[in-house]
Amino acid sequence: MTRGGRGHAPRPARSLLTATAALGAAGAAAGIWGVGIERHLFTTRVHSLHVLPRGARPLRVLHLSDAHMAPWQRRKQRWIAGLAAYRPDLVINTGDNLGHRDGLKGIRAAFDPFRGVPGFFVHGSNDTAAPAPRNPFLYFTGPSGAVHKPEPLDTPALDSYLTDDLGWTDLNNAASTVSVGDLSVAGFGVNDAHRDWDDLDALPALVRALPDTDLHLGVTHAPYRRVLDSFTDLGADVLFGGHTHGGQVRIPGYGAIVANCDIPLKQARGLSEWSHDGRTVPLNVSAGLGHSIYAPVRFACRPEASVITLLPRR
């Protein structure tokens, strides 16, 4: 008869069972938190950058990305609409607004308070094709690929809303200028580099054709190195990107374990710097506001928007 007595497992076996049960409970708790709680804990990241000409008044930029909007996501719609309280001078939208065939209904509810505020926008692939079920663990093997025969979305209706209703400027493989108060702001951008829709060869001529401005902004959905390098060479004062979801599931104390593109993982979320050929410029990569409806989880990576106040150079 063992020391544990009749009907009791040996101590090593009991220890293993206890550890397994504790690990399972921790996993279940993390899943409940990520699926049921954290993905609804919207947060605003606030930064300031000294990039404006001397003597210029501050300019407040609202950076929105990756809403992946479905019509029933009213909590997210109300929260985004409430960002109008920051009174932004300029909105930067880095794409993946839609997450459902009827997502434009939710985008209208979320973005309507920004009518008349100047803005720039580019597309992510989910602005043209609806999400499809896929194994989320495939993201850990490398950047995601295109879905075979995806369901097309009404991209023209989205673009009409963003340009005609809100007054924002389309920067998909394009360059343009807007007036923000007494400042002239140039923006240039590309279509989704994750799908190789970017046309970096066309940008230099487009940028050279712009009039002189006070500020140059580079806007991309997917912050691939080739895009960030090109934007830096073209004279961008600030770079904006999205797409990464900040990793979506991060390890506390470590950070992102995937970025779904080739940006360094430490720069998959937040404000950092990008250097190329002797120039260093600020880079803001938004962790975004949403997620695919087929991967409804965030862990150690709250959904977010960024409010960046641009100030005169020191």
C-alpha cells in the first residue's frame, strides 16, 4: 500500500494534475478576458511631435485604423464617434474600415461627427473584400495570404462617403495637399502593400508635382519596410501605418509575436522612429480599433486610436 493511502494518486501524479488544471484555468481566464472583455476596452494613445515650422500653431491629428466594422458593433461606433471631443484638426485613416458586407452602416455612425474635418485615407484589403473564416494560428507562420474568391465589398460606396460626405482626400497611390488652418499639408500614400497594390514607382513624380507645403505626411495601411523607406526618401515628416493590430495577441513584458508584415516586431504598435539613408522620422503604427469577425480576441493589446499633437520644431 502506498504512502498516499488507498484510492489516492502518488504525489508526482497529483502535482502534474494540479499544474495541468492551473494551466487550463489560466488559459480559460485569458480566453475569457481576450474575447469577452479586452477587445471592448477602447483606449486613446496621446503623443506630441515637434515637426511643424517655427511659429506655427499646434495641429491635432487623429489617427484611425482597422475598424473592421460590422453593423452590430454599436459600442465601437459610439466610442469612435466620441473621439470628436478631441476636436482634431486633421484625420488620418489607414484603412481596413470594413469588416462585413454591411459595415458601411457602422462606419457612417462612427465617422459622421468628423464631417468637414480635413482628412487623408488609404485602403486595406478589407476595404475591398469581406473577411472569411480561416485558422488564426496560421498568422504565426508568416504574413497572411489572399482568400480564394473573396466576397467583394462596395468600395466605391465607401470612397464616396469618405470623400464626398466627410471631405477626406484619397491617397491610394496618390499625393495631394489640404489646408489645415493656416498650414498647407501634403500627403502621399499607397494602396495596401500587403496585397502588393502599392505603386511606389509612381509616387516620386506625384510628390514633385505638389506645391510647396509646411508639412509632408506619408500614409500607408501596411507598414512594410519598402514603403517606409520610400516615404522617408520622399521627405515625409511623419509616417502613419496600421494593419498589424499591434500583434493583436501580445505577451505581457515581451510584446508582439507577429506583425503580419516585415516591420520589426518592436515597432508593430505605437510611436517610434524610422531611419533610412541618413533621415530619421517619426512613425506611428496604430494597433487599430477592431479585428476580424472570425478572430474576435485581443490580449495585452487594447483596441486604440491615436491623438498626436504636432508642435513647432525646437
